[in-house]
Amino acid sequence: MENLLETYGEGTVLFALGGIVGLVFGAAAYQSKFCLRAATIEVAQGRFGSRLSIWLIAFCAAVFGVQFSIAMGWLSVADARQLANVGSLSGAIIGGLMFGIGMVLARGCASRLLVLSGTGNLRALVTGLVLTVVAQASLSGVLAPARIYLSGLWSIQGGSARDMLALIGLNATGAATLAGICFVGALIFAARKQVPVSQYGAAVIVGLAVAGGWVGTYQIAQASFEVVSITSVTFTGPSADTLMALVTEPSVPMGFGLGLVPGVFIGAATAAALTSGLRIQRFGQDTPMERYLIGAFLMGFGSMLAGGCAVGAGMSGGAIFSLTAWVAVGCMWIGAMGAQLVLEKPQVVAA
């Protein structure tokens, strides 16, 4: 690792790692049909089926991979922003609810929109671009004051106060063991629902890609003389950074997020091409643009408020047992299921 960093520099190595993780995640997410929105809809409808099993497999694989790596000494997440920095429980709650509602309206979370964009879905591409612009406005633009105000309603200190394992007195070995048991249970659940092996096998890879991001960036940080932030798969922030860098900077600074976003797009596009899944899809009568745009706005603002998207908070943050991440993803589930129930409510026709 030291030789790689000395030869190519931290930015280039991080970019390459992000690209590799993105390629793997994108192809596996496409093959597995990994989607938090689809899982929440199944639960809202009282069905516990294949989409739920896919999400559970990916989530448990991510948690197991991360906690096993910590137990083996390959990873330390003490300096991860989801644990070390001051967090916001009000942001996690409000932002999580907003994001959950938004992903139902837009028919996909940030990661799913990026994956679908790679298959030729123009609805997902436009929605993802709007989401990215709103996220940037929420981070440092016109929406930033509202985000800061809502985040400040209920803040929480970093360190042990945000570490769920520290709060409950469980170490990484115990967490990995529990995650492994849940992982086996999720596999059995998928098998009983007759989910194809190729599909839930790809879901395992989705989860391990998240673990790979954490381990890879940590190893680079340990070998580098520069300060390198350890991170993993997340989409809203890196998408916003990538877009703004492309439109405002003559040269784009290399980094993990800059490699991740195009990597996911290319990985999904390649997997779709190999399975004859490339197909142009546009807005239509049954897919009104206004619904997608509202969903994009809610997800863009909600993800920045919650500290991450369905993958950034729900998978990457959840795998390191960040309290705010678990609260955020729980609220995403609540928001999404509530929105789905409202949309499915029979309309009363006036006489």
C-alpha cells in the first residue's frame, strides 16, 4: 500500500478503490434488484417476500463484514464521521422520514436511481440529477440554513454517545456473531421464498462491497502520511461533490466518492448489457414527472439532514452501529411505509 501511495498518490488510489467498489456494487445491485423502497412496500402491504429478503441479506452481510473486520484488526471506525463527529437525532428523524416518503414518490432511493440510470432509465437519471442539486443546496446553498436549524433541535455528541455497541456493552466479536446468525436466517428466508441463488448471492456481494469500502479506505488512511477520511458506499454527498466539481472546477480532485459514482453507473450498465436489460424509459402518463421531482426534493434535503441516504446511513452507517444512522434508516422505513399506505388508500368518489 505504501508503494502504491508513493507512486500514484492518495487521491488516485482512493479514486481507483472507489471505482472498483462502485463497479462491484452497481453490478450486484442490478443483479439482486436490491432496493430499500421495494422492501418497505412489501412490508406495508403485509407481504414478507423476496425484496425484503434481498435487503436483509445485503444489510446483514454488510454488518457481518464490517464487524468481523474490526474483530480481526483489519479496520477501526472510531474516526468515522458517523461516530466521531457531533450528530443530530432531530436530523435523523426528520430527514429519515422525508427520505422515506421521497423514495416512494420517486420509485427508488439515491442508489437505486443511479443503478437504473445505467440501464437507460431517463426518469431515474433526471430524478437523480434533481436530487443531487437539492442535496448541494442543502449542504451549502439556499437550503442550508433550514438544514442547520433542524439539525440543531436535538444534537448528540460524537464518540461513545453515538456508538450503539458502546451503549449496549457489546464488542465487535459479539456484533459479528449476531450479524452472522441473522445473515443465515435471511438466507433461509430467501430460500423459502424461492429467490434465485444468483439473486441473493448478488445481495451478499452488495453488503460485502460496503464492508470493502470501509476496510479499503481505512488501510489507505493507515499507510498515508496525509489525513484520509475513512468512508464507504454512500451516494448523495459524493454525487453532489462530483456534479459540482464537474461544473465549477477546471480540474476534478480525485477521491473515493469521485470513483464510486461513475463506478456504480458503469457496473450497472455493464450488468444490464450482459443480460439484455438496457432499455430507454421515459416519463409517461403513469409516471408523472411532478411526482418524481417532489420525491427528489424530499430525498435530496432529507439525506443531507439525516446524514446519509438509504445506503450511506442505512448500510454503511448501520454497519458501524452509528446510533443516528440506525434512527435514520428506521425513520426511512416508517416514512416509506406510511407514504405507500396513503398512496394505496382507496379514493372516495363524490356522488
